[in-house]
Amino acid sequence: MIHFNKSPVTGNELSYMTDVINSKNMIGDGYYTKWCEAWFEKHLNTHKALLTPSCTAALEMAALLADLQPGDEVIVPSYTFVTSASAFALHGAKLVFVDIDPATMNMDVSCVENAITERTKVIVPVHYAGVACDMDRLMILSKKYNLLVVEDAAQGVMSTYKGKALGTIGHLGCFSFHGTKNYTSGGEGGALLINDVKLIDRAEVIREKGTNRSQFFRGQVDKYTWRDIGSSFLMSELQAAYLKAQLENAGKINTKRLALWQRYAENLTGLEQKGLIELPVIPSSCEHNAHMFFVKVQGVEERGELIGYLKREKITAVFHYIPLHSSPAGIEHGCFNGEDKYTTAESERLLRLPLYYDLTIEEVDQVCSSIWKFYS
């Protein structure tokens, strides 16, 4: 059986987690947390990285930092995971969904300016499959209308846009270390990258239940008190220990995944040339991290038939999001701006193939052989 995903294990995860257990201190912000945060700050060139229990938590911190008021608007693609939107709806924002670019499945930046009103506060670009949105144009709009840009880079760790790491271009960036991502902290986990220095102090307070506890432990204040609205946004030290082992092998993981991704592309190009499927598009401005490999088929019926065929071949392939604007909560908390020209139609064509660190070249070849047999 070729599974869709297996979480990566690189070697030192158990050793580091055992070290934490033996230390009798599993509370967050210990040695392993600080090591990982420093790694991101150094390697990605961000002012501040804060580990969180999940990417959802990082997005919720971003929503708090945005000072959203009921009725404020947040622009977000409809084709994304639910928390890209729900983190902001949780704080009373109205969600304004925009269409996608069918080439990348990312937010169509040409639709964004038409969606901006006097109530717009935040733009949330989502870097689908670790492939960057057009961040230059988004940042121009951000400056023109004085808007906060929160990058949902859940799938984008180790990807870049014009040489800049995803998550470090907007004012805030959010990472995921869920078990399905390229790097995991043991099943769940995330990080908030703070690229606007003016937001750092408040972010630390929000992350510590609204207290200045971080300043207290650094000796900057003699006692800590409740200073702001916040919540429990610290990653546990056990999770950080697992993540350290992954980051130590970040280059190795990235190289292996890229090789698997390239093998898929080489094997399936012939089917694309025959007009039977479409393969992912990587813009020249982006270096991707091989987070996923997907194909686009002719429609939802054909996709279901291909999934069933692969299942009989003992291969697990899955489709992705149902557009948020068509969901019950999406209808309640937001609206679609403009024409849904591509979001729904493209979402019904996309099929994700197995891709994970322990997958072998031979297994990729097997998946591709089965797809060729389906179309023959």
C-alpha cells in the first residue's frame, strides 16, 4: 500500500524528546524552543519567530495583532484551509473571498484591489503547495491602502519568492508543522514570523495569555501582569524538541522531496502533452519546496474514477479543499467578491498524489505507471 502521507522522522527526534522528559521541564520557551526560533530568524531573515501550538494559533495571533473590530473586512482566497479564514472570523471580521489564478491555485492579485473597501483591514495570501503568491503586487496594495498583510505560509517552509523566504515578506507570516507538512513538530505545531518590528512586543504579550511574562523571565520587569487580550499560544518543549531534529535535516528533507516531485513531473509530462491532465506550474519568481504534487483532470467525475482506480491499485490519492464561500460557515461569515470564474471549477479538477520524505523513487514510478494505465 502506498499511503498518501507519512510524517518524517530523521533520527534524533526520540533522543531530544527523551532529553526534555529527563529534564523534568516540558514547559514551552525552553532550550529547544529558543533553538528553533533562532534557526528561523537566522536562516529565513525574519526579525522574530515565535513557536505556536499550530498554524491556526499563529493565524489567531495575527488576527489579534490586527486589532480587528466587528465589521472589519479581511480578504482571503476561498480555495484554502478553513483556518486561513476562521481565525479572522473568530474576531468578528467579515470575510471577503476572491477568485484564484488557475495556474498556481493562489489568490488572483488582480481581483484583490476591486475587493478593497473602507472597512478592509487585512489581506491573507495563501501560498498554495509552497508556491508563492505575487507578493510584490500585494505589498504595493498594502502600502497604498494601509493594510496588514498576513502570509499563510503553512505549506511554504523553505520556499522563496524572488530570493525571500515565504512568511518573511508580509508584516506577519504563519507556518505549520502539522504531520502532513514537510517538517513537523510531532503532529501539530506552528510559528508566527514577525517582520514588522513594531508588532514584536505586543505579539509576545498576546502569546503569553496577555501577560508580560516573557519580559519578566528576561529580567526586564520585576513582576508580570495582565497587559492585553491574549491566549495560550506556546508550543510545548516536547514539540520543539521534535522540530529541532527536523530543522537540523531541513536541507536533506528538502532535497529528497524535490527529487520526488521532479520524478512525478518527468513521468507524467507525456500525459500532459496528450492533453489528458495538467501538471503544477512553478513561476520563475518562485523556488518551491515540493510540498505537494498534484494533477488536474477533466472534471469531478473523472477525478472520482481515478481515485477509485488508484485505490484498487493500493495507492491513496486525495482531493483538497471545498471552496469556503460555498460552505455554511463561509456563507454566514463572508461573501465572494466578483465572479467565481476558477475557484470552484479548478477545485473539482485537482487531485493530490502521495508525496512524503520516506516515499521512494520506485513508489513514485508505481503511482505514475498506474495513472498511465488508467488513461490507456
